[in-house]
Amino acid sequence: MARYEQIASDLRDAIVRGDYPIGAQLPSEAELALRYSAARGTVRQAVALLAAEGLVGSRQGARRIVLGSERSQSFAELHSFAQWARSMGYRASGTVLSSRRRPCSPSEAVRLSLEPGEEVLDVLRLRRLDGEPVLVERTVYAGWIAPAVERLDPECESVTQELYESVGLVFAYGEHLIDAVAAGSEDARLLDVRRGSPLLRQRRVTTTQEGRPVECSDDRYRAGSVTFSIRNSTAANPLVRRAGD
Amino acid sequence: MARYEQIASDLRDAIVRGDYPIGAQLPSEAELALRYSAARGTVRQAVALLAAEGLVGSRQGARRIVLGSERSQSFAELHSFAQWARSMGYRASGTVLSSRRRPCSPSEAVRLSLEPGEEVLDVLRLRRLDGEPVLVERTVYAGWIAPAVERLDPECESVTQELYESVGLVFAYGEHLIDAVAAGSEDARLLDVRRGSPLLRQRRVTTTQEGRPVECSDDRYRAGSVTFSIRNSTAANPLVRRAGD
DNA sequence: AGCTCTGGCTTGTTTGTACAAGTTCGCCTA
DNA sequence: TAGGCGAACTTGTACAAACAAGCCAGAGCT
């Protein structure tokens, strides 16, 4: 662990513990540098990390202030339903309901950087939290990863983790589109809600470290089961609003 | 504009223009430093900006790669419906349907850092895109900003901008919770949809530069009108999934 | 009392240097 | 031909120094 990560971790703990309550001022960079025997630049990297997490805010000339004290999860926990569920103390389970190969559609070819007509793997999964069905996942995997996906246990808990352990695949980058849709008849049946009832939809495309697209997915959460949370500031915000399509 | 922002802007333009297509490698830091006659540290700040926007990805030892080419909007455009709409080429309008003062509830007192029972301003607004109603905003303003809000034109297009111009208020930080809900009867009537149809809900709390909460709001978008988009990576992601509440 | 202004404090930007750690690719060998 | 090895390249981390720019409180003035 890098020095600046240690410092960030230490400060984060202090904030979560309540040493610096919401609204309080953080020590100045100079003081922190002295306290941790580090250069000012290193301290700045640490607090930049906390700022990116939305825990502290800063303005030129004024001391940094604490904005929040909730610890935010890692990328892995956002990407992987199972890892997120586990970290929240839920028991996650899932079932593959169907899995078949087919040629990709033109729009999928674009999103997954495939040749038109190249083969993809289409998987329908139902995910549960503590036994309750909360999520229908319709995922399209690029052909080159399909064999590894097909080898997975249909009841496999964490696809992300299994793929990492079996073929060393790392999901590194993702783009997510979030909106609301009405439950179709299949959604309704699987999630045990009425047809037309509101679902939170997350469409995503995930790529490897090298920027190679792996999968795109249409995930639908039962209303009330899951909420997305974003902290942002004038400095940095990756969340954008888009016109409906 | 700082040097690193200029460099970032230049690189961003090149990416958007297609000089560096998706999947392509960016020049090395050393080469960029030479090209822009800047120190390597300055170049690193520039590409860090692009990485935070999700435009490029990076791994130690390998060249940076281009992940996307869409320009993401600024915080102001996320926060302000009107500014976002304008930047997307839509015509935004809005109407205040009701506005009244009342004592705050216990939960509001916590979220807005108020004394229990302190007065707040409750505003119901309907927002339109190109004349079509797409958003119902139920906003609660802290008492200290209420007078300035009440002075606003009921048809005021951009509340954010007006408050900045009239009292110098800057919305600097925000926390957003996103989920899906069914339209209530009032929602349905205002948005011209059927009761129970899906809406995308964004609950937010916004604070000033000093960390002082200004408003909390419950915004409901008609399904299909607006999508939220997030790019993230293993390095940084402010978006988190939360259990429903 | 209320106002202005200034000086010190704090964060922001930039440059330079050095080394650590991971990737890539060509060369050499078995 | 397949595999291993290593050199060159590239990004990550850390330190030091200097100046710019913005904030704030206290001194001093009206």
C-alpha cells in the first residue's frame, strides 16, 4: 500500500470514527505533512482521494471541510452484485435461467467492438438477496469469453470473481446508463411483481484493463430493493444526465 | 485557466475529434511533456482529469488508452436542470405550483443541519423540456435561503443561476440517491402519465462551498425522458449501490 | 459599532529529480 | 516453434522548492 493511501486510510478512519464530524475542518496540509513525516505533495494525493470519495470538500485558501462520513464502496462492489451484497451483509444467490450462443446484432457489434455477425453468448440470470428475487440480468458476452462463462456453475454466486480466478479476467472499466422502465411480462414473473410496475434499469458495458469490451448487460432491479448513490462536487463528477433514448 | 487544464482540454478535443479513436493509445507522458513544453507532473494532472471523466484509462507500465469519446457535462449541468437542458439543445421551462413555509420535520432537520422545528420553504415545481412535462420537483429549502427563493419569478428558468446572481449562492457539493418509484396520483396528473407508471426518482441534498446544506429535493422524471450516465474504473468511482430504504 | 484593509495562513499550480513497479517486445535458447 | 529472459519503455510514488491565488481574522480607522 502506497504511503498516500495509508494516510488517506488513516484520515478516512478518523472521519468515520467521528474525530472530524461533518462540517469540521481538517488539519492543514502542512500540519498533516508534519504529522505523517511526508511531503506536502504526498498529503495532497491522500486528501485528493478523500475528495474523490466525496468525504471532504476543498476550496483554495480555506481549510478543507468534512462533507460526509459514510464509507463508499469500491468499483468491484459496484460492478459485482455478489461482492456488493456480501459487503452489505446480505446473502446473495443467483440462477442462470437460460444461456445460448447466437450471432450478435449490429448494435451489439458496435458496443462490444465485434465484427458484424460474430458470435456472442446470451445469458439470463435471476439474482436474489436473502432469497428474495431482486434483479433480472440479461447479459451479452463477447464470443472470446463465452467458453469461460459457459464453464461456470449455473448457481455461481459471483461471476466476476469466478472469471478472475479461472481465466484471470479483470473488469476494469464500465459505463452505466440508469433509468426507470415498466416491468415486462417476463420481468414481472421472475421478480414477482405486477406487469407494468416500476423497475430501476442499469444498462452497462464493461471492458478489460486493455479497453477490450467484455459484456453488455441490461439489469433490472425491483423498485425499493436497491438505490444508487452519488456524491459530487464542482471539482469532479462523472455522473451526467442524458436525454432519454 | 491553469496550464494542466489547457492541456487536458486540448487532449479532450483531440479525442472527441477522433484523432485518438476508442481503443487507441495516447502518447506517453514524456512525449506530451515535450510537446506542450511542460513538466511531467503537469501532464499527469491533465491526464488525471481525463481519467476522472472516464475518457481514458491507465495502468502502470502500459500506455494510456482511450475508453470513450463523449464529452461529459459539468457539475452545474448535473445540478441545474435548466443548464443541462440548454447545453443539450433543449428549451427548458418550469412553473412553481406551490410554495409555502412550514416547520421542518425531524428527518429534514438532520439532512439540512437545522434545529428541530426551524422553518423551511416547501416548493413544488413542474419542469418541461420543449413544452413537454418531464419532471416534478419537490424541494425543501433551509429557512435562511427562503427569502431569496420566494423572490424568484415563479416561471424562473434556472433557479441555480438566479440564486447565484441575486445572493451569490453557489451550489458546490451534492449527494444524490437514484431509484425507481411508481407515479402517485399527483405525479401522474402533472406528468400526464397513468398512476403507477414508472418514474426515475433522484433525491438530493445540496450544500454550499462551506458545507452548509441548502436544499433537499425529491425529483421525479417521467420514464424515457432522462437517463443518468456514469463512467467508472477500478481507480475511481463515486457511484455506489445501496440497499433500498 | 461598523467598516476597511492588511498580513498571515491555506490551498492551487508548476517545475525538477529520483526511484519503484509493471508492460511490451525482441532476442536468444532449448 | 515455443518458451524464457532481459532491456527499454511507461506509468506510479515520493520528495523538495517556489510562487500564485484565495480566505479569514484581527488591527485600525471612521
